[in-house]
Amino acid sequence: MHKIAYSLFSHKAFFTFVKGLLAILSSASVDNTGMTVFIEKVSRAFHNFDLALTRDLVDPYTVKINAADRMRDLRFLGFKNYVEACSYRKQEGWQEAAVQIKAAIERYGNDLYRLSLPEESAALQNLMSDLEQEPLKAACDVIQLQPWIEELNLAQTHFEALRQQQNSQDHSVNKTLLETRKPLNRAVKNLLKMIELQQVVQESDAFNAMVNQIDNLIATSMSSARLSRSLSDRIDIEG
């Protein structure tokens, strides 16, 4: 069976792929007994992913929250890069102070802006809390970090306010796309492994035909995903 580069799938493309996979399995004239549990896990995870995707497509807060998340990411990157620059300053005490603050940042992750939305919020809030305590507070004063801290705090506060407004509108779906996609990824991987094992056990023409259908689905889905990624990268370069 063809390999799948899951990271190439956009959320919509992954939705289409899993929907196609389940359709093939439901229409195949094969004995699914050994795969029933795995198919059910994929179906449940797919249902949750579908709800999250639908919400994000129609939710008026989605665009605002994505923009607010992008803004806090930029504020964090500016904050982190300023601290890094200060670690090269000649002024007495600046290098030492910057090194202390860099260690605090590393504790929560230099790439924390890549975390899921709730994880990033928790990391930023903990980092900001640490910076208010000694000796980090004094270190921040030494390198005059307060304006960057204020901007980052404002960006984080704005983001959280939008999230709370969104949650107050709809309590039926409270998980993000990333939070629902991860278990769906795992469920699909496990299902495909089981299908490969069942193919060896059953050795039937019908089962082989089903696997060929899945292989074709994977091939066409991966081709489309790679093309979309290539076009996206080109836009980023030319934009």
C-alpha cells in the first residue's frame, strides 16, 4: 500500500481523503470482521473532525481568531528576537540578563507559537507569569524588555477574549481542528495497518480489489496534496 505523507494534507484535503476511504470500505464486498473496531474508531474520529471543520468554515469568529493568533505569534517572535539580540550587547549586565530570559523562553519552547491554540496560550501565560517574578523581573528591567512584554500581553489578552466570545456562542464543539485531527490521523494509520494484515490473511480477489481502490485513492490524494503545497509555496515566494 502506498505511503501517506499526512503533513501534506490541508484540513479540507484530509477530510476528503478519509471520507473517500470510508466510502470504499462501506461499499466493498469483503469480510470486515477483523477491521470493524478500527473502522468504528475512524468513523467516530472523523465525525468529531467534521464538526470542527464545519464550525470553522461557518463560524464568524474563525477569521478573527486566526488573525489574533497570527498577531500574538508575531509579537512573541519579536519579543524572542529582541532578547536574542540583547545577548550580544556590550552594556554591563545585558548579556547576563538576556541569557536568564532566554532560558525561561526555552523552558516553554522557542517554537511555542507552533503549538495548538490552547497549548500556546498556556505556555505564554506561564512565561509571562515567570517574567513577573525575581530574578527574571530584574533581568527584564536591565534590557528594557517591558514594551515587548506589554505588546505580547495585549496580543494574548485579545486572543483569549475572542476565544471566550466564540465559546459563549456555541458549546457543542469545543475542540480545535488540530485537536480533532490528531486522533483521526492515528485511527487512519491503525486502520490501514490492519487492512494490510487482513490482505495477507484473506488472500481474496475481492479484498485485493478493495486495497487497489484504496491505493488509487492514496495516490491521487497525495498527488493533489503535493500540487497544492507546491502552489502554496510558490505564492509565498512570489507574494
